[in-house]
Amino acid sequence: MPNPFPGMDPYLEGPLWTTVHTSLVNEIAHQLAPKLRPKYLALPQERVVVTVPDPLETYLEIRDVEQRRLVTAIEVLSPSNKRGPGVESFRKKRQELLSGEVHYLEIDLLRVGERFPLAGPLPSVPYFVFLSRVTRRPRVEIWPIPLDQPLPTVPVPLLPGDPDVTLDLQQALQTIYDWYDYDRAADHAGEPPLPLAPEQQAWADERLRAAGLRR
């Protein structure tokens, strides 16, 4: 069954997120790889975080084929990146990337925890994508994502002289949703693992009833 929500399914934000996270990173790589050939590679990687119970975190690197230079890093955030003992380690890793000659794309589909550090306030929405281009720092491009809207299509920058490629996040989410039957894997019977505001929960209940996942 298709995703009952137009964008992110908030019922995926709990115990299922580990498998959703890994599947989504891999699907992003699958989507980007044909667009990057023959000059670039999209390579899923694993990072060991020794201070959290689940020590492996998957992320994506885009490297040029000729010199294997890291050109763009793509992070899909995990709970340990946003709260708890893993936050400080992730802050340092992010700052290393932002201090170097690497484009940085951060995909935040989790409602609880720290956001990308910015000088000003963010819109009051649950999800975001942030892009820091090497050539535009400290400026950051931001895509706020309301609960009732699809995930955006965002640019993925490459080396100077090469145009951006596009990443359709909604397509990536829908693909893994269909592959792994997340409509059945997620417990849509009650509230999501991280509760919604009352008006958002009422909207979610209506979506789930319309999809046949709630009586």
C-alpha cells in the first residue's frame, strides 16, 4: 500500500527508524548514481559512534572518480545525531565537513532534537533539509517541510563547472515504503511513537482512515 501521508509518515520516527534510515540512504544512492556517471560515485558509508547503543550510522558520500575526492556529503539524521550522548560527536563531524571544501546536505526527518545551527529562528514545521555549498558559506539553503506536504526535490551540488543533480526525496521515501511494506510494519493503530499536536493527530487519523489503516 502507498504511504498514507503526502510526505513523511510520522509513525516511522520510532523503533522502525533504524531500518528506514539505512534503506533511505541506500535508495538515495540508487537514485543519484545514474545521474552522477561517469564522473562521480555515490557511496554509502558507515560511521562508528561508540557512545550510543546502536553504533553504526549510514551516510552517503559523493566522490569524483579521477581523484576520489569527497565532493558532497549527504546525511539523513538519526536520533543519536539530534539528542543524547551521540550529539557532540555528530556536531564535530558536521563542523569538520563545513570547515572543508565539501558541500553538505542534511536531511532531517525527525521532529525531536537539535536542528542545524543557524543564527536566526526556523519556521515552525516538523521536518527540514539544509544545504551548505562550499561557494556560498556561511549562507545555508533551507527547505522547511510541513507534515501535510510532500518531501521536496533538492539540488545536489558537485565540482565547479558541473551542474547540480536533483534528488527527489519523496520518490526515495515512497520507493522504500513500497519495498518494505512500511504501511504494515508501522503501528498505525494509535498515536505515533513521538506524539503529534492534537490538530495534527486529528489530521493523521483522517488520513489513516481514508487509507484503510484505521477504523
